[in-house]
Amino acid sequence: MIDKIKWLGHASIRIEADKIIYIDPWKLKDGPPADIILVTHEHYDHFSPDDIGKIRKDDTVIVAPPEVARRFSGGGVRALKPGETTTVYGVKVEAAPAYNIDKAFHPREKGWLGFVVTVADTTVYFSGDTDVIPEMKDIRADIWILPIGGTYTMTAEEASRIVNEVRPKTVVPIHWGDLVGSREDAEKFKGLCEATVVIKEVTS
């Protein structure tokens, strides 16, 4: 499954499984149309209507927090709050909380999201823009995708500590190489983690 996860830069991911799943598409260059689009929150580098328009089909299903979901017209839009679950084209999508502990960029009361996606027999946790939060200790997923750039989210060191506590099988660091964070942060994260860390190159 790890080979089916494509990093599109910054905090944007495409999962190329039986269904094509995009998470927070932004600055898209190319790529197949989406069956499912997941949006974590309303910040411009995560919720980009222009990029969504490039990959949205008539039957694409969009899953997002309520404040984002209501900005779409037409059908195929589902609003989720933390703790809620939906199934789209056989793909289970669980909404996890995502928020900052000691900064104001992503307030808990906004109800913004991470996602746990079950594709075939593999679970993938995409944390969204978040610090290390208590709820992470209860998340069980084979693959974790975490921000490590700091400033708006957890740092490489902070992310490594929760990984070493929960021990997912594989971890992919994102949220580096554009607005914040560097390859040095990703390499530092890899060196600190006891799990397998896969540093992805950007795919178009």
C-alpha cells in the first residue's frame, strides 16, 4: 500500500487504490480524476476550490468538516465531525480530531479533521494540521502520515515521540518543503523514529 500513496507536495496526498482518493489537494500539476476527496480544514493550502475543480467528477464524493462542506454546490458532499464515520465506495472514512495545543492556528473548537481511511485491508491515518494531541494514542493504523514542519503543526521531534509511543508500522512525513519545513526536518524525523519512515519525493 505504501507505493500507492503519492505525495503531491506540502500536505497533499493521493492514494491510488481501487478508488482514487485525494487528501487536501493543492497546487496540482496533473493526475487522475478523484473518486473521493477528503478536506481537513478551510485554510487555503488545504482547501483549494480551484484544485478540487480540476479533479472533481460528477460522481466524486467530497468529505469535509461542516464549514467546508457547505461551500460546495451539488450532490456528493458529506460533512463529518471528529468521531464520525462514513463509507464511500467501499472505503471507510473516520474523522479524527486535529488541533493545536499551544498555538492558535488550528483551534480545537473549530472541529477540523484528520482522517483514518481503510483501503482494502490497510488503514491509513492522515493527521491533518495538528500538534501531538491525546486522541492520537487511541489511533490504530498501519500507515501514519504526519506533518513535521513545525510552526503551524508539530515538529519533527514532537512527531517522533508519538510515533515511538504508538508504533505504527510505517510513517510518511509531510508538511515540509513548501511553506514550512525542509528535507532536513524529514531526515531528522526519520532518524528519531523507531518505526519505518518513508520520505516521499513529490509526484505530479
